[in-house]
Amino acid sequence: KQEVTQIPAALSVPEGENLVLNCSFTDSAIYNLQWFRQDPGKGLTSLLLIQSSQREQTSGRLNASLDKSSGRSTLYIAASQPGDSATYLCAVKAVSNYQLIWGAGTKLIIKP
Amino acid sequence: IAGITQAPTSQILAAGRRMTLRCTQDMRHNAMYWYRQDLGLGLRLIHYSNTAGTTGKGEVPDGYSVSRANTDDFPLTLASAVPSQTSVYFCASKLGHRATDTQYFGPGTRLTVL
């Protein structure tokens, strides 16, 4: 059974720092991996989607990498800002049932 | 309407009562989903619909039912609510099943069952 883990559960860093969020999954049979952002009391917004054949995707200050063989993905945030404060979730689309399997998220706080 | 709307925003419900959570999208997306989000856990899929007229069970379907009479609406019904169904419920939709398609989420419904 596919399991997705995100460590740490929470992270607090000063503004301006570059940071990395981690996501690991147990089964490498995936179609893609996505990173989402969730703001308090709101729904989720897709940030980046990496196909299983890709190694990374970039959008602005965000860069997501995928190492399918080791079951790992990282989300790199450059020059963090207070507006980046949110919970970041990763999800993999499993080959077995074509559904998204989610991690519990990392709550990120950027201190001004 | 722009995107996905959910109603109500929040609800407190007595155990044993019937409740329907509403979800409407105006993007003409084919696929729709219901998830629940509990503290410390990832989102878990309750039910899904790949297209109007069809539905399927997700990871945690017990105690819930859905219908998909048309493209836009995907209501989730709790026939007899129990306290373990206290959660935040998210509805999502997706255009199709291409590898690049991503899900769009509603703002959620916070449900408390007492």
C-alpha cells in the first residue's frame, strides 16, 4: 500500500532563508507527484506537478525535484517571504488505483 | 460562481442526523472528488465520480453516499452522522484524466458531530 510521509510536520524559519521541504513515498509506481499549498481555513492550491519521467519542475521561487527510485521529492523555496507561510502537502498519483495518496503536510511559518 | 463552491461553510450536527454537503463547480470538469482532512493525517478520498452518472468508492466510503446527476453538482450525504465523521470535508474537481490534469479544490466544510 502506497504511503506518503512529510517530515518535518512543522518548520519555522526567518524571512529570506532558502528552505527545503521533504516528501517520501513507499511505492515507486506512480504517475506523477504534486505539491499543494493550503492556507488556513481555505482549500488547496496546486503549486507544481512532476510527471514520473521528469526530474524537476520550477515555478518562480519554487523548485520541486523527484527521485522516483529512492521514493523522494523535495520542494525548494528560495528567498522565503512571510506570504509563503502555509501548509504544504505532497500527493502521488498511484498506478495501482489512479488516485492521489496524500502526505499529512508540513506547516511552514516564515518569521518577518 | 467561479471555480468550486461548497456549502455550508461549517455545521454542528447531532449524532444520528442526516446531512448533505453540497459541492458545485462551473468549470465543466468531468471528474469530482470528496475528501476528508483530519489533524495529522493526509487527505483521504471518500468517493469520486469520473463523469456525470458514475460514482466510485475511495479509501474511506463507509457512512457516506454520493450522487452525480449532472456535471456541476456532487453532493455528499451522511445518512446517520457519527462523531468519528467530525472532520473538514473538501470537494475537488478535475477536467479529465490526462497526466497533466490537476485537481481544483473548494474552500471546505468544517463538520462537527456531537
